Amino acid sequence: MAKAKKAYPEITALRVRQWLPQWDQIKFDADSFQSKPDPFFYMCSIKARDLKALTGVYRRSTKGGLARSKDPNVQRWHEEERSRTIRQYVEYGFPWCEMSDAKRELPGAKGLQKPGWLPTAIIINILKPGSVRNEKIISEDDTVAIVETGSDIRLRLPKGFEEETWEPKNIFPLEIIDGQHRLWAFEDFKSDDFELPVIAFHGLDRSWQAYLFWSVNITPKKINRSLAFDLYPLLRKEEWLDRFAGHSIYRETRCQELVESLWSHPKSPWYQRINMLGETVQQRGNQIPMVTQAAWIRSLMATFVKEASHELDSIGGLFGAPRSKDEPLLPWNRAMQAAFLIHAGNAIRESVGESKETWTRTLRELSSSLFDKEDDLAFYGEYSLLTTDQGIRGILFTINDLCYVARDPLDLDNWRWDDISKSANVKAPATDEEAVALALKSLAHEKVGKFVRDVSRALATYDWRTSSTPGLSDKERLRQAVFRGSSGYRELRRQLLGHVAGSAGAVAKAAEAAIEILEF
């Protein structure tokens, strides 16, 4: 007779108390996802296959259509190449994991195989009963209970967990705080008995999870700060980072990386058309207008990568942190962010190229030996605002403002890297350029891709001539001169939103909403 399975599998654990009296003076705020934590955590060992099942990291989708990766607050960007490297290490140790196939065939190479121990702990959070994620409440039947009988402590797994068909009704009971790439390494792993050391917190609020991730990965200088904001998007909204830990380091670094992509990617309308070194006209040897890298970075920091604490502007940055806990946090990685900007730039260039407006015809008639024949002088010319600092910021402001206020109907949160790579049947692009190209191709089929094209068509009907354009009347020259100086940024933003509000459909509706929010 087969032995009956236990209704509730259990794991032996050890409680570790870590709390100091002065920590009681800390301000704990549940509204900021910083509720007071328990004064202890737990240590145990869990089979890799069980930990994967309890966290859902191996699933592309789950019951009810909610993918585990759909929760940006706890599930971070997965670098598949990193997990493959870890898997190779686990199976063959070092240096075998880094050897080429040719070297592995050499005589005596087998002697280089070693055990691939993973002695460092996976850090997890056990959801308490009633926990809510993405407006879904964890089922009582799916929780992991902590049962203490004297000094005996056990983690009681969900009923029926040992069945192969088990999966939660709404939410997985465990969240990975640190170690998801190690866990992903066990995808389709041959051994079912490989155990991993685990540090388990109980009901740790999401902001503390982000703080713990930062402490483990950034404080010891393990990973790049900018990369951390892709791996754990929740860090983008941490007020303590913004005030005291140099949050701007992330923003400035990310902006520089985005400008690099705009300058270097062949599909970018600004390909090799950004003054990356801040060279003067004399140093460049020509007079082709090129907005400097520094100006691009400032404009991105004022728009898409805007800091959350900016009190003068109630519209946030799509690539930054939300204004409140009720707003979505987009888990777009660097390649997706770069692709979005390139897509917007190309949409504007194409719309301007198709335009027969007076301003476009006027600029095209001003021949110049500084540009290639295929260059549209309405977009690239020296008398186009689109080649100036003010014009670039105006574009960025408008695209960001409208997409930000229309973020819900545009389903921005549903454009995800996992889906992009899966649809392209690519696990890990070899280069950043390939990753951006994949994101660009995907974006063309998203709601927001069409929305940006509609915004661009409306923007193309605006008069983008500079005040120095030959042939302008005094009235026209005076009208365009208001964009000079620092006050020109706000004025151009106001005018562009007002102009786009005169179009039609969802674009006009978004512009009207932005105008009301900004009180223009």
C-alpha cells in the first residue's frame, strides 16, 4: 500500500532575533509600505524545486491570467544569461563553467570539474494571511504558516503542495527579495533534492524589501546602481534614497545610458547627431546644430526620469518613480526605455517628413551644404527648433506628459521584457543594441506605440521654426523668441500642450487633462 502524503508538508526552521531598542524610535508608516517589521527572521533549507514552486519564478503565467512577473514591486527583471552562468557553475563548478566547448574536449579537462556550492542564502518574504498584491488577496489555503511549539519551529506549507498540480488560487505565498537568478538557474534541473539555504522574513513590507535588496547588493558595491533600478523597480520611489543616498546618481547614470543609446543605435533619429563630447563649432569643424549630451541629460532628468519629490510639477516621469502609492510603477528596463525614446523620435521625424505645413516647406527651401541630401531640414536643419535644447525638451515633456496621464488606458504596465523576449524566441540578446531593436519591434504593436504616433502627427502641425529663421516677419520672430532662456522651457511646454489639445481623440483628451493638472 502506498504511503499517504501529509496534508501539510513542513520545514524545520530556526528563529533569529535581530532588533535593537533604538530601532523602536524609527518612524514606521504603512502608507509608505514601511510598516513595523517583526523583530526576527527565520533560517531554513528548502529544496530548489519547492522554492521555485512557492514563488512562481518558473511560471510564465498562472491561474487567472496573472503572471508572477506582473508584480513589479516584488518580481524583478530577470537576466537569463546570468542564471545560465549560475547553472553551469552549480553543475560543473569553476573553472569548467567558464570554459568553451573546445576546451572542455581537451585531454584532462574533465579533471577541472568541481562541486558548485551555493552556500549564500536566498532571502524571501512569507506573505501573511490577508496580504494584497495587484489588488488580489492571498487565499488562506495558499499561505505558509509559521508553527511554533516551544523551541520547535516549522514552516507549514499549503495543503496539497506536494501534488504536482498545485498552484495558488491568486498569489504565490513567498516573494524573492534577493536570489531570484540563483533560483532561475534550477529551471529544468535534473536533481529534485538540491537544497538552498533560506533567510525568511514574515510579512516584510515592500519598501523594506527594496531597502534590504539595496543593502545586500549596493552597499557592498556588488552591482551597478543603475542596474539595481531595473532589477528592483520599487527602488525608484524610495524617499530615503532620494534624500540621503544619492538617488540622483541613478537618474544621472540612467540618463547618460539613454543618451548613449540615442546616439549609437542605428535606428535612432539622433544616430551620431548628439554632441557627446561638448565640442565647440570650431572643434567639430562645421556648424551643424547638435544638442550636447549634457543638455540631453538635463532634459531627460526634467521629464522622463524626473525625481519623485519635485513639488512644482504634479506629473511624474514615466521612467522614474510614481507620485503616490496608487500610481503604477513601470518595470521597464534600460533597453525598453531607450526603445521608447527612439520610437517617439522616429514618429516625430516621420510626421514632420510627411508634413506640408508652411513651416516645413519654408525650412526645406533654405538649402544648406552642411547636411546630407536625404536630411529633412524641417527636422534636422539649423533653423528648426527640433535641433535645439528647447525643442528636444519640448518633445520630451509632451510625450512624457501625455503618456503619463493616459497610462491606464494605454496599458503601460503590460509591456514587459519577459513577453518581448518570449515572442521573439530570444532568451538573452547578445548586445544592448539587439535588446533595443527587439523592444522597438514590440513597441510598434502596443497601444502606446500608436498613441505616440498620433501625438507626433499633432506635434508636426506646430510651427517649429527658430526666431533666427530667414524671412520671418517681425511678429513671427517675436513669437518664436519667447522660447529663449530658461523660461522658454515652460512656455514651449505650455504651448505644445495647448496645440495638441486642439487635435482630436485620445491625444486631445490627454492634453486637456495635462493642462488641467499643470494649471496652464
